[in-house]
Amino acid sequence: MIRISLVIPTHNRAAALIGALESVVRQSLPASDWECVVIDNNSADDTPARFTAFAAAHPDCNLRRVEEHRPGVSYARNRGLEEARAPIVAFIDDDERVNEGFLNAYLEFFEAHPGAVVAGGRIIAEYPEVRPSWMSRYVEMPIANPMDFGPAVRPFPAGRVPGGGNMAFRRDGLARFRGFDPSLGRVNGELIGGEENDLFERLLRGGETIWYVPGAVMWHIIPPQKLTREYFRRLSYNVGVSQRLRAQIHHRVAKCFVREAAKWIATLLLCCTMAPRKSVWLLRLRWGISRGLFTRVDRTPEGNG
């Protein structure tokens, strides 16, 4: 019987996807207890062929590929919720790898906490080459989103939520929260995000507790192309755009502007305590976020307009 489903949205990253699947098929949980559903969101590369070959090489594992033609990671994740056959659904992204006990950690947590609806795990940033010397922990957060809140199961700290690449849900408890908002999330390589933060906000407002499960470990692989100044400029701008979109959805744009002003004060104070090079990149981050935040963007998802 399938007890937990793992969903992996993917778009034009066949090589990275196979790397993620290599870690998935090494799960300590018996293969009969889990499935992995890859949601192919309009890939134009060789993802279908490479997935088919990989699945054929691992016939004992329940591996499926499903096509979702509406563009965007939110549509892909919602399709994953629909396709999953288990009562517990975990999500990772296609540029990651997980530990052998990943699925078992989530399954044991939800079985031990029957009232829990949502959880997230540990995220470790992995740099195939080297972690840049200009990177402070503040600048690293939007790039890799590392998190480690200790060795024990506990509620997430105030102000923190799971990363979209390491989260799990109880399907029946999630039903009343409507899943991921398609007006948010990455589409065709765009860097606009915020879909998971929006869902977590709705869960918290609905009275749910977000739990931290340290045994579910994910390594977020950060390639050199995500460490360039141009990528960082686009990323920080789109973090701001994502915040603006969520503020518009929840009718708190003015409040968001006030918070951004406070963050500028905190940023300038932090820069006084850091090495000059790290300070420059922190200022670039804040400037990019502010640019995006103060840009009005209307985004109507395909099929929702």
C-alpha cells in the first residue's frame, strides 16, 4: 500500500531531475510504501526519454511521470496533489537531493502527530564549486534558503516557513486551503515565487501549526550560474515582485512598504558590522527587492483569467 507520495515538478532540467531521482530511489522506506510522481510542466528537452529510461532501470520503485500543460510551478504542484495516491504528500524540486530517510522521517512524523497538516525539513546549501566569499547568511537566504532548527521535532520558529523544495502535507487537512495559488510561483524560467509562502500564511491563519522535521534532509544544489551578479539582480528583483503580489492578494500593500523601510534601516546597520564586500552584496539584495516591491505587477495565471 502506498503510504506517502513524493511529488517533483520539473521543467527543462532533465539532468538535474535524474540527479534528484538517484537520491529518491535510495530511500530506506520499502519501495512498496511510497511512490514518486514527476510532474512534467511542458519540458522541451529530453526529460520524457530520460525519465522513461530511469524508471525502466528501477522497476521496483513506483515512479510515474505526468504531464501538466498549464505553465507554472503552482499548477504543477496542484496537479501533484491531485495525482498522489497516498494520504501524505511530500514535495521536492528537481535541483535537489534528499537523504535516505527523507520519506520515512515525514511518514513517522505524520503518524505520530495525527492532527498535523503541514511540515518542513532541514535544508543544506551545497555548492559544487565553492561558496562565494561575498556571501553572507542574509544574502544566502534567497539563493539557497538553508535552514536548521536543531535535532528535535518542533514548530517552525516565528517568521520562518518551510522551503518549497522540502515540505509535506496531509492531503485531507490541506483540502480546505485550496492548494497553491497559480498567480504566484515560477513560470517558464521566471523567478517570481511566493506560492508556498502564500499557502503557509493561509495555513497559519487557519490555525494550523507548521512543524519542523529534522530527519527530512534536503541538499539544495547551487550551480555557479546562480551565483552571478546578473542572476542575483534578477532574483532579488523578483523576490520584491513576489512580495508585492502577495501583498496585493492579502490587501496589505501599505503595510508591506512600511516594513520595507524598516528593513532598509536594519540593512544599513548590518552593513556597519560586515566586511565591505559582503555589505555591497547585501545592499544589492535590498535594492533589488525594493525595486520589485515598488513595481506594480498584474499577473493573471493561464486558465484563471
